[in-house]
Amino acid sequence: MYFGETEGTGFEVVDPEFSQCLIGHARVERLWTGARWSEGPAWFAAGRYLIWSDIPNNRMMRWDETDGSVSIFRSPSNNSNGNTVDLQGRLVTCEHLARRVSRTEHDGAVTVLADQYQGNRLNSPNDVVVKSDGSIWFTDPSYGIIMDYEGDRAVPELDGCHVYRIAPESGDITRVASDYVKPNGLAFSPDEQYLYIADTGMSHQENGPAHIRKHTVEGDTLSEGAVIADCDTGMFDGFRVDRDGRIWSSAADGVHCLSSDGDLLGKIRIPEIVGNVCFGGPKLNRLFICGTTSLYSVYLNVNGVR
């Protein structure tokens, strides 16, 4: 069943559970357009604004909930990609150009959290999430160094594209997954028992992966993980998890809503490729959607994980 189409947007119900996630009269809104490749939305509750990346334009944008205005938050941004908010409300950013993960302090200073592993430069950190113990987990595919569009072309110094963890106190960096082709979006389950990670290896490898894997979190390490969902349209990129454990993932035709076990429940149709999403608003019931050129949002009958 498909309904609610407005300017190329709408809702496709695959499982009745998805209908319960929707608000009958709520529709997708396009809040702004003018990007080349939107990514990495992060919600800042205290200021009631959203930060996201426009990677090729080398800038970060800011949408203000109080008046709907959009402005440039940071330019240049080192071709920033994924963003999140840490436990102290600070911005944590993956930077393609600088090949690092950074943190913006409350006074505006920028602290480098990770830029190398065992003496070798990272590829181009892509997406990042913070666990409740303060540890920071990030993916490091090579998209920022395989071309000049989202960073600087460079020879990789590492033996592949992996997933890493930054310890909360020491800042030590450990590799937690080394069997991905192009690790991309990631998110913890609400109870942090599992870590979901997308692999977009299909982008540069024939018949490569375009799926999400589910790992059991074992302290500061991960189990091998199992594939729970293959994308039926394009690839899963960035995603978030709601309080009931459902996964809201980007895809080529919009946002796919999956059960915690990877079953497709429904889709939010968007008329361009979606790169990432996040929950925001005072009640975390508004899903912000980074389309290729535009920022969209929709109110849902679910809440994001705070």
C-alpha cells in the first residue's frame, strides 16, 4: 500500500506495524535545497537547530527550528561527513579532507580525537556514534581519498576499510571490525546490546555488499556479526534507531524502516537519493532526512533515542 504522495514523497506500507509509526495527516516537508551531497545530520536540543554536511561544497549547514532559516555553520569544513553529539552536547565530526574525527568544544575550539591508527593515517572517517560510556565508534571507508570530489585523492596507508573505537578516558583507538568492504552508517540498539553497521561495498565492487550487519557488543569489542537486511534499492548509508528498536535507514528511494531483525516494514519515499537521517525536535519525534540536494523532515509516531 502506498499513500500520501506530495511532490514525489509519500509512505509505502509493507507491514501493518509501519502504519502505527505514521501520523495520518503528517506529510514530508522539504525544508531547504541547494546542496550537492547532504549527509551527517545531528540535532542540538539546547539550541533547537540541526547541523548537517554538504560534503562536495566543503561546508556544514545549520537549520534553525525557531524560524526555519538556514545558514552556513562552518566553511571550509574539511569535507565533513558524519556528525553526532556527545554526552556533553559537543559536536563530533568525521572529516574526509583532514582524514580525522574531531570534536568541537563549547568554546569553539576543535580537538582531534583520531587521525591515525598504529602510525598510519586513517582513510576518511565517514560516520560516528557515541555510546553511553562515552566511547566513540566510527567507520573509515575510503570515499574521501579515492577521488577529489569529497576530499583529496591519496594512496591509502591502511590495509583496508575498518571500524574503530575511541576509548572514553585514554583516547586509545582500537579496531573493532576488519571484514568490511566499505563500512558506512552505524548505530547502537536502544539498550546498546547490538551495533548495526552498513556496508556499501557495492559502490566500488561488482556484486559487493549493500547490507546492514548486526553485531553483539561484548564490552569494547564486537562479535562477528550477521547480515540482517539487503537493500532492495541502492544501498543503505546512514541510519538511526528509534526507542522501540526499529531501524530508519537511508536508501536510493528514500528512507527504509526495518525491524530490529532487518525485516522491511515500510518506506518514506523521497524524490532523490537519501544519504542519512536523524531524529530531532523537542520530543525526538521528527525525522530529518538528508536528500542529495535537499533537507526534508516528517513528524512520526515514534521517538528517537536520546
